[in-house]
Amino acid sequence: MILCIGEAVIDMFLKKAPSLGEVFYPLPGGCSYNTSIAAGRLGAPVAFLGRLSKNFFGEIQIKRLRDNNVKTNMLIRCEQNPILAIIKTEEGAEPQYAFYDEGTSDRLLSDGELRSCLQSAEEKITCVVFGSVSMNMEPIASTIESFILNISDYRTQTKYLDKPVIAFDPNIRPFMIKDRDAYLKRFEKLAGASDIAKISSEDFEYIFPGVEPEKALEKTLALGARLAIATLGPNGALALLKRDGQSVTKASAAGIQIGALADTVGAGDTFLGAFLAWLELRGKMSHNAIVNLSEEDLNAALVFANKAAAIVCTRYGAQPPAMEEMLADLDRDD
């Protein structure tokens, strides 16, 4: 089972409505939350661990999880309101974000609450996914960091936690980072503790400014990650895999456009959810299986994830495809 830990926000999209002008349209979102939805829609066993408000926004969030096959037995319901992410989209430009996150439900995840949630696990956790704005807010950032860096210390909380694959998606929002040096130190520690690091070209520009994607991936492997993936927007995706003998395998997936572009919200989250679902559904979600992926398998996983991301870009907001949609599109395009 894939376990996604982190924020579940309410995305407020600025839209034009007939007779009303510009209005805000709310949809559930958040990096780890979207990743869990993407994996669940593709049929992979997945759970979300986080804090959801007891108000109507929380009810919307939890219903969306359940409607998309995401297990909700590892949630905490609380009195605080969720993060509001204000999103403005424009044709030909990356979405613009503003976050209202002080004192919100997501950011208050404590170590004790995380340990309590782990006790509710009902099946083996094969992968732990984390990252994004959760790593910029306290106390959740320190809670997750401690968990990832000392995961063996948490195995006493459940018999289902034993050497899971660690997947890290920085999904950086620079305006939320107050201290770049401190953030980069945290990034280096967490990337080094991860098996898979999925990093966008925009993230790399913040982490390694002026460095080409392949060189940035090499730097990520040097930190300790085994599989480093760069998502390159319309240019597809590139991956470097470091094997036990330290040899490196390179694979890529070309960029595709399946339909008219709506926006890119949730594309990176969907990519990672689809990539992890591909591994999970094929019995390849383990340290040994990942370092022994063939170039053909790695390429196939990238193509699958890239197509899922391309589909979500034809829809407003983070609306990942179901497996039947993916199979129909694969049949059409391949």
C-alpha cells in the first residue's frame, strides 16, 4: 500500500462566471492529497495520512478520498480550518498561488498524532510519499522529517511498516520559503534519505539554478537518492537510476499533448501518483525491484506517468484519470 503524508488543501480557483464576473471556485487539492487520488483512481492500494477539518470543507475532502479508492483510516479529524490555496491560471503561464495557512489543520500534525495514525494501518506500507508545502510549515515539516530520517524508530507503532520505498516530491513554492539556505539543507537530507525523488524543472531552477536537468539529476543521485526523475512540462520527463554497482541507467519519455490545455494544476502530483501506481501494480515497489528496473520498464513507467499528467492538463484543477481512461488513451496513442 502507498501511504501519502502531508497537506490536504482547498484550492480556490479564480474563474469568470456569467453575470458574476470573477469568482472563486473551491476544489480539494494539495500535493500528497492529489498524489493519493491519482494512485487510487488507477487502482493502486493507497491511503492518505493527515489532518482534516471537521467542517464542511473537511467533509468534501474526505468524500473525495473515499470516492477515489483512497483509504481514510489513517486520518485525524480536527477543529481547525484547512489551508486555502488561491490559484490564478492564465493561458501560456504557470499557475500563480497564494496560501492562507496560519493555524490551519494541515500544518499542526505532531509526532504523537503521526504515531497514532500508523497504529491504524491495516496492510503493509510499501511506499511513503511526502513533500511540497508540508515541508515549509511547522510543526508538520519537522514531524515528517523526523519520520523519514528515522523511519525504523516508528516500526513499533505497526507491524505493517517495514523498509518502505521513500518517494519525495519537493514541489517548491518559493514564496513560502523564508530561509533558502535552511530549506536547501533540509532538501539535501530528505533527498538523501529517499529512494525516489521526483523534481520539476521549476524546482531544479530553485535548488540548482542554471544547471541543466540531467546534471541536476546527477547531483540528486549524489545526495543519496536511487531514482531521480525530472518532469519537464511539455518536454516530457527524464530519469536517472543508480544501481547497486553504482552504474547509472538513463530513460526518458517525450512530451505529448492529448487535448486542449486547460491548466497544469496537479500535473506533477498526477505524474508521481501514476508512476508509483505503475510500480505498485506490477509488484515492483521495493528497494531491490527499483534498483533492478530494466531500461524498458523505467521507460514504460515514465510514459505511463507522462500520459496521466497530459490528461490532467486537459481538465481544470487536479482531476487525474482513471485506469480505463488511461488504457483507452494508450490504445489510441500507442
